[in-house]
Amino acid sequence: MTRKKLDAGIMTSLVLLVAILVFFTIRTKGNMISVFNLTTIMDQALIVIIAGLGSIFVVSLGGADLSVGTTLGISTVVGAALADATGNEVVLFPVAITVALTIGFSNGFLVAKLKVPSFMVTLAHLIGMRGVMLYVQSVSSGFYRAQSLLLTLKNDAFKIPILIILIIVMHFILSHTKFGTYCKAIGENESVALNVGVPVAKVKIIAFMLSSFMASVAGFFMMAKVGGTNNTMGINLEIDVLMGIFLGGVLVTGGYSASVVKLLIGSFTISVIKNGMVLAKWSAIEITEVTQGVLLILILFVMILLKQRSGATARPDTLPKDPTV
Amino acid sequence: MTAAREPVLHIEKLCKSFGPTKANTDIDFELDRGEIRGLVGENGSGKSTLLSQIAGVIASDRGTMYLNGEIYAPQSPLDAYARKIGIVVQELGVIGTLSAGVNVFIGRTDAFTRAGIVDKKKMNAEIREIARKWGLADIPLNKPAKSLNVESRKQIELLRALAIDPQILILDEITQALSYDNRKRLHDLILTFKEMGRSVLIISHDLEEIAEITDTLTVLRDGRVVDTVRSDKVTMNDLKRMMVGREIEGDYYRTDAAPSREDRIVLSVRDLTVRKEVRSMSFDLHAGEILGFCGLSDSGIHMLGKALYGLEEDARGAVLLPEKGVRIKSSKMALENNIAYVPKERDGEGLMINAEIRDNFCLPSLDGMKGKFGLLSAKKLNDAANKAKDAFAVRCRDIFQEVGGLSGGNKQKINLGRWIAKDLSVLILDCPTRGVDVGVKSYIYRLMRDLKAKGLGIILISDELLEIIGMADRVFVVKYGEIAQELVRGTGFSEEAIIEVML
């Protein structure tokens, strides 16, 4: 046998997505799957997917990057402020990416070298950098209006191909390169990776930088969508991104369970729920969030059940891992 | 069965199946008071299942157990504890983040609790008392268990079993985790048990050892009892034949009595020092040479293995590859320069237990798996894993099965096999036959002989002296991190000579 069977995590999350889609389609008498509405769902999922394409590497390490929302915010705000000051829109891109990479390096360095758990480090960045962002926003001329180059990202003719290219590239990096495999191996067991000769610290730093980089790219799309910057940009994005990854069937421990396909399924699931709630006129945010929470628990439950049935966890011989990612 | 010689444990027709797999069929078994019984058999012969049934970890399908003549049907390990059956399981069962002391009394800290707070001082004093009573070495009780080495963690489990003052002590594969001095302590402990009229049930793959310390041996094969024999009457060859069901062909250890090696030096170590664990070690490893390292638990031989592979950031001195003019500073460099390292703790440090066989096989050789555009090719990964699986005769469903479900011997085949596919120059082995049966053991020794013939330099770190004596060209006996003596094959190469230096 040389072909691999379909991953149980993917199947579960796919069934969930289809079930929710069918439910809302019936509930909204078909409005759910109108071309216009599907485009709306796609639009909503876009930013979560792009940020998730970077974040998935950190998750595969067995960590979590809680700073993606803030990174999106501060990188675009600083980039916009300098673009505004120089009067040159193109300045936005290199500046924003540089700011993002710096945050990513800082995240990765602290996690890899000082062995601080990633959720602590990125939580600190989430809070601290949000403050810096508000300060920059207050001293610069304020609201930045997106200009011609940025607005082309709103155009489907550019937006969709860019998205597809990003998805393909990140899929190949995660699933078909040494770097991606090393990320997953670290998530499975860091000691094993180290003992084999994986440059663990370097891999971790790159993964965090990739996560921040994609957050800033997501930021450009968000600027195009909302027409500029504001001081709430990217708030709570990390929650949607992590929800998307975990709803898709990636294990919290990361490792070989991480895949871009799962991220896509999970991110669409979130968008479908949010959108369906609105169409079904249950628009109160409380309901949406409660539903998401319940579904996350449900899918975790199903995955654990499946794993037990397959006997994969029958042997209790996994040693407790050091929670240093 | 008279009342006077009533066995402490009597088992009738015990059966256990896992789905279609019969782990145990109609096991009949009697254990007398003051008897030390060994259980031997290949991986998957049903030894651990039987012990798990006695321990209440696994429920039996059919059959009856009697303890002191009364029906004994444990529903959980707590029942076993209550009936004073103490067990040390094969897979490490400590909670890493809790202190060693708490681990010993885990679930039973009530006796030391006042107003909801555990009196650790009192508890640790009790543990030291137990250790003293049974002649065990002290371990740091306040450190979190995960910061301790495998050996100390095993001792935690042993103390946990002893803390209930057991009438039957069950030890599953414990000696392999212990170094020479602690093994000796365990042997003394077992004898004390016998003198007290209590019984011990022990599993070990080290046949010489188990035959030495037990009174009787029960051989299991394919879930059935083959025979129960007197330990002092049985020969090793008979045992092996009963276990495997046929003669083990070929040689176990090397048969040549003289050392052999090529002239070229593949690894050169100069003044290697790691904190206080390895002190200023210098030696050369030649191509086609097997260099053995042995020593007591505090000798630092396992740390040496890590340091040679560039895993210790604190290491000073030099690990050189003279032919390439390279100095190893990290595990990444070691990997790139065709060195391989097989760590002692297979499950925690060698294999990704929850990952597939394929991914475990391919991890060190990803550079050779590239296809179009420099991307990893699924076909090449699958082919390489299938090839290695067949070459090493790994018993598994397919290469996508999770490693965690395999037996110890099959896991070790993967742990070793993933390196052999590479064009190696140096192989560092730390206790390569720990927890594997005779069949796999003989396989690993044959592999080592083949690799030696191919011109690899092999570092063999081991707690089993017979293995070192059987395989090495030269042996370094290490004491407190320093090389105390070098012995050469064919000249005074005996267990006694090594132990004398070690102690």
C-alpha cells in the first residue's frame, strides 16, 4: 500500500462545514449559496486565511501566535504613517513588512533562545504593541486613506489570483519542504528533532517571522477593504485565525496534523457560521460566538473519539513534552 | 495444593484478546511465597499483557485469579494496591511537572495532608526511610520529575511500588533503565524480598541477568505458556529456542577474539568537557572500529553521547572529523557530516511516537527526498520508508501507522533504521538493545558487525557489560566523567576486569 488514507481530522471538519452549509441553506431558503453570498463569505474568510497561512507554521511547532492581529495593526499603521509623511504610497509595503518581521523575530528569538512559552511572548506583544500602535496613530495625521495601488487589491482580478498563489506557496512550504517538515517534527517532539539534528532555534525564529509577515500581508488586504487604517485594525484576528486552524482539525499540539487544507476548511467554516447567522437574522454577536465555541468543543470531541477508536492513543507511552514552544 | 504450600498467586485459564489479536490464551500460572519468578518471551509474546492483567490495568476476558486462595479480580490498579501488589510498569509513568517526592505518593498524599496542604517534609522523610529500608540510592525528591534522568524516574516508580509494602512486587523491564550499581541494589532488594517470604515477578530481556537473579522462569510465546523451568538448570540456548520456537541462527556477539580497525581516524575527541559530567576526555575513533563506553550511573557516559553529537551547548574541547577538517558544534553539523546518534530513551528522545512510521524514518534524510523544484517528493518519501521497513523487517500494518502502537523491538528498528539509509561515517549508539527481545537484539548485533565491516566508526555506550565485551574492539571504562582505563579486545577483556575499574 503506497497511498495514504484520508486524514480523520480533515474528514471530520469537512463534514462539519458541509453540515453547517446545508443547515443555513435550508434555513435561508437557498440564499446562503447564492453567488453573491458565496463571494461575501469568500471575502470574509480572505483575511483570516492569509494570516492563518503564516500562523499555521507556529501552530505546527506546537505553539500559538497571539500577536497576529496586533502585528497586522501596527505594521500597517506605521507603514501608512510613513507613506503619508513621504507622500509616497509605495513606502507602505517595505515599512510594514519590516515592522512585522521585527516583531516576528522578537517573538521567535524569545521563544527559541529564552525558552519562554510562545503564548506568553505573543500575548505580551499583543498587548504592548497595541499600545505602540495607538501612539503612532495619535502622533501621525490619523486616518490614512488607501490610494490607487492599495485599492487594486480590492479588485477580484488581483485579489483572487494573489490568494491562490499564497495558498499554493504556503501549502508547499508546509508540506513539501525540509523547513515545513522540521516545524512539524518540533511540534511532535522537540527533543527528538534536536537529537536528529534539526536546527530547532533557527526553525522556530523563521516560523514566527513567517507568521508576522503574513499578518502584514493580510493587513494590506484589510486596508484595501476598509479603505485605510484605523485604530481597531486586526483586533481579535488571532482568535479567528486560531479558531480556523483548530476547527479545521489541526491538533493543539501541532506536529504532522498541521495542513493548509485544514486551515482553509476551518476558516471557511467560521465565515459560513458568521454569515449564516446574519442571513438567518440571528445577528446578535453573542449567539455567533457561543455557536463557534460549542462547535470547537464538538470537533475536538469527535477527533479525540476517532483517535481512540483507531487505537492510536492506546499506549500511554508519550512522555510529557516540555511546554517551551 | 496443600494449605501449607498454597501459592500466593494462582492463575487459571486467563485469556485476553484485543480485537482479533489474542494477547493471552489459557494462561495457567502459580507463584509461591518467597519465589522469584522471571517471565521471558519475545516482544509481543504476552508478558506485559499478563502483568497488566494481574495489576488491574487490563480486564481479563476469561479465567480466574486467586490471591492467597481468595478470588482476585482487580478492576483497577487501586485494587491491586489495596491487595498489596506493587507494580513498576515498562513505560515511564511519572508526571514530569510534579516533584519526585509527590510522584512517589501520587494519589495517596492524604496521609501527609493537614488542612488541605501536603506536608512535603514529612512525606520526603517517609520516602527516604523507604529507600533506606530497601537499600536504594537517594534521588533528589524536590526536583520536578522531568528534570531527572530515566534511571531516577524508574526509581521513583520503584519507590512508589515499595511504599505500599507489597507482598508481590512486579517489575516490568526495569533493569534496562538502571546502570550497573543500581542494578546491583535492585538484585539485593529482590533477595531481601525472598528472605521475607514475599514474591517477585520480573520481566527482562536480559536473559543472562534474569536467569541469575530468579528461581524459576516462565517462557511465553504467542500468548501461551511454553514451559516453566528452574533458572539454574536452563541454558541460554534452550531459553532462546523456547522463546523463538526455533534455533536462533548465526552468532549473537562477535566471535573474533582480536581487535580490528582501519588506519584512518573518523572521529577525534580532544579534552571534551561538559560541566562536571564529562571531564577532559580525549580519544580517537578509527574507521571499522567499535569503541565501547561503560560506567556507573554517575559516570557521564550518556552525556558523552549527547556531547559527541553536538547537543550540549556547555561542551568545551573539540569533537573533530579529521578527514573533513570539521569541528562539530551543533547537532545540525553532526547531521550534515554523516554522523548518527541513537539516544538511550527511545520513546522520549528518539521517536515521534504520535507520528507515522514514514515520517519517523525520513526525518534525518530529507535532503535526499527532493524531487521537482527542490520540493520533497511524496513518492520518494514513501519509497524510502517502504524500503527501510522491508529491509529492517518492521512488523506493522503499513508505513502510515503511528509508531506508538508498535512493540519495543519494532520501534528500535525504526530508530536505528532511519540512519542506516544514509551514507554514515560515525554511528553513536546509546544502549541500542534496551527493551528489545533476543531476535531483534541479534539483528542489531549483526547490523553492527556489517557496519563495522563497511568501515563505519561506532561508539557503543551501554549499561550491559556483556554487550560491550561481546561487541567492542576497545573499551573505555569511565568513572566520574573521566576515562579510568582502556581495555583492548583479546587482552584481559572480562566482566570482572571492567567491574573492578568501574566501582
